[in-house]
Amino acid sequence: MSKKANFSHQHQLFNPENARPVCQIGAGSVGSYLAYLLAKVGVKDIEVWDYDVVESHNVPMSLYSPEDIGRSKVDVLKERIRELTGVEIIGRHERFTGKELFRNVSVIACVDSMKTRELIWKNVRGNLSVDIFCDTRTSEMYAEAYAINGNDVTDIKRYDHLLFPDKEAVRQVCGRHGIAFATMRTASTVVANLTSFWQTGKKEWCWRERCDTLGRVD
């Protein structure tokens, strides 16, 4: 007899039947926890892209262990999520080039460069089959998360202003010098935003926080 997760304790919090397929670009510190949390709340259709392998500095900030060093991040993540949740995610051990077209998915960016964000955004902007696009940015104790409707004029204008060349990314050096509780908090915020949007249509456009003070950044 096959065993299944019982989501009854999520009653009136989030119904997994409301989840949409997710395409996530990036399986690093935030990305590893994010995919795990999505599976934990009942999302069954998760595709994760990452061309990189686990390195020693990834271990303290992510879902990976020392034994995973040198292995493909998406391969390890598939095994870890299957073991912990029973969900079979799709892992693509390749670089996202921007040529791929998102179809009928929610899209999440967990990347460490503005160039890759721009490639993802070009595929999301004006794409009617993408209901919501979430972008995560972290540096040390500082974290940001955005939830964007790529077909809403106001959201488009707001997010366009948040894209700039990598050489100008001085204040937040994405993906560098982080700590586990900050990356976990960022991932949790995105999943909370996604489940709210899927279930009620409501989202928080922007979340910023310094995780060492637990105070919101205005």
C-alpha cells in the first residue's frame, strides 16, 4: 500500500488543489529550500533549472549536505525532495538561456545575476500563460522578494526599474555571503506569497527585510 502525505492540518490554510505548476530557475541556497517548501505544502508539479554543482560553501546555506559536494544540484534536490516529501520534481541540469518559453506555470527566479533575471523577465513579460513571477535577492542578512504580474502595467513598470547591469549591483551582491536562516526566510516568504495568490488572488508586491534585526525595511 502506497503512503501519501496527509494535508488535513493545512485545512483552511492552503488547499494543494489550488497549486499551479512551477518553473523555478536556480537551485542554490534560496532555491533549494524553496523547492522543498513548495513540495511540503502540496505542490506536485515543480521543474527546477540549474547547471551548477554543489560546492562546499553551498552546504551551510542550503538543503545540501557535505556528501553532496561535486554533484549536480538538481540531481541532489530531486533525491532530497523525493525522500522528504514523496514529490518527484523535474530537474534540468542546464543553463537557462532565455530561448525556452514558459507555458501555464508560475515562474520563480532564484538566480545570482541580473543578466539571468533579464532573460527570465523577457520570457515572462507579457506572457499570458504565466500567472505570477517571483524574484528573490539576498546578500548577507538582507533579503528581497518580489511578486510580479507580467501582464499588469503597474507591475511591469515597477519591475523594469529593478533591473540594472550586474556591475551596478553594489548594495546587494546576490548569492554571496549568506546564512541559512536568511535564505530560509526568503524562501518561506515566496511560498507564502504564492499560496496566497493561488488561493485568493492576493499577493504582496515587494518584501524587504534585514533578517538579523527581524525588522521590515521600508
